[in-house]
Amino acid sequence: MSMQIIDPHVHFFNLAEGQYTWLQGENPPAWPNLEKIKQPVSAQQLVKSTDFELVGLVHIEAGFDNTSPINELNWLSSHLKSLSFKAISYTQIDSSADQFINSLEALAHLSLCGIRDITEGTDAKRLLDANSFKNLTKLSDTQLHFEAQFDIENSEITKQIAYYAKQLPQLQIIINHAGLPSNLNDWRQGVELLAQHDNIAIKFSGFELLRLTSEQQAACFNFLFNHFGQQRIMFASNFPVCQINTSYNNLWHCHKALCSNDKTWHDLSYANAKHYYQV
């Protein structure tokens, strides 16, 4: 059994040099263990914190400098120089076409493999904007991923994402945090729709932010597995936010416990992330 893992959803914070206004501004998130989450952690420390062999990761934009996101990518190059990684950066998905193109050009970096613009809750309506389709077309043309973070149970938005996937079959869409399940009946309907499109994959992570029991989480995993299959699901940590309720090492053991055999574990903890992110 392979103990190697690639973690496709990690954040590193540099609070001394970065802005992170969402984390250290006037209204930080009301998370348990927030001070622990904010502690600076090096890649070497993260590697040593688990008895799995962390051989690569995907860094997801964390708000280092949203006015000039290239600064985060440049910092990561020095911070993660001892570990294989790729990066997802930020630009606003419904910005004008010219602004979007300029933003992508300013993000030119060897580590860049996609962009994320969080569209949870009421922000999801930005995905309905005509500019979003133009900009997703640009991502497809440049072979960059779209990391989609939205509530799958929002049927209007889910239908729009499915439409984009159908119209842009070369665009790789990767859904963050299992689509944020809350209303499980509506979430299941959304999963059924999205899973029909081969260019949509999904990450199983972020449950520390959701109000689901361990049994409900396992049920969500089984439902995703039955619809997306073994090749389009990735286990991820959402480190350091996962420390709201567990350690990095324990989280990966919980992921492993969901797998019925070694091949499933290998694909979801390593092979699929390697395929999608080329890390």
C-alpha cells in the first residue's frame, strides 16, 4: 500500500509580509483554534507532521495580496522550494474581458495552473454574468483550471456551471470542498447534474467548515464516489483550516478510512491530484 500523498488544497500564510485582510482585518472568521490556524508553518514542518509521505501539494490562493496576486506566487517559490507544488491564484471571474486578460498576463509564473474566485452565497450570482463565460473561455484557451467554490445546492448556479462545462469541454473545472454540502437533498441533485460532465472533478475537503456528522460526511463521500467515480475525486486537507477540529495527520487517516481498497486510496490521495495538477 502506498503511503505517498499529494495534497491538492493547502494554504500557507505569511502574515508578516502578506495582507490577508479576511484573516487579520477587523472581522476575522469566528473559527475555533484561530490562533493555531494563523501560526506560520513551513513546508518542512507540514511534511514532518504526518506519517504519510507528502510528496507534492497544490497551494490555493489565500489572499496574500489580492491587488497583485503574483506576489503570493513569488513568495511561494521561495517558501516551497523543497517540495513539488503547483499554485491556484486569484482573479475576479466576472471582471471585464480586458481586465481578466491583463490579470492572467500579470500572473505569468511556472507554478500557476488555475484561478479561483470564491463565489459562495450571494457572491455566486457573479457566475451568471456574461463576462464569466468569456473569462472561462479564456481559461480554457490558456489551459488553466477553474477552481469553483460555490454551494452545489444552489440549483441556479449549479445549472450554470454545468452549462459552462458543456459549452467549454476543454475547460477543467474542479469543485472545492465537496460543493459545501448543507441541504443534502438539494446537494445530491446538484451532484447528479455536475457529475454528467467529464471535465468536472471534485475535491473532498472542507468539512471542518460544515455542520455534518461523521456519518453524514461518509454518506457524502459514498454519493460522490458513486457519481463522479474513482478518477474524478481527490482527497484534500484545506490545511491549516482543517485544524478547526483535527490535526493534519488525523485528517488523512480519516480520508484513508473511507476507502474500501488500496487502489481507491492511491487514486484519491495521489494519482488523481498528480493527473489534474501535474505536480
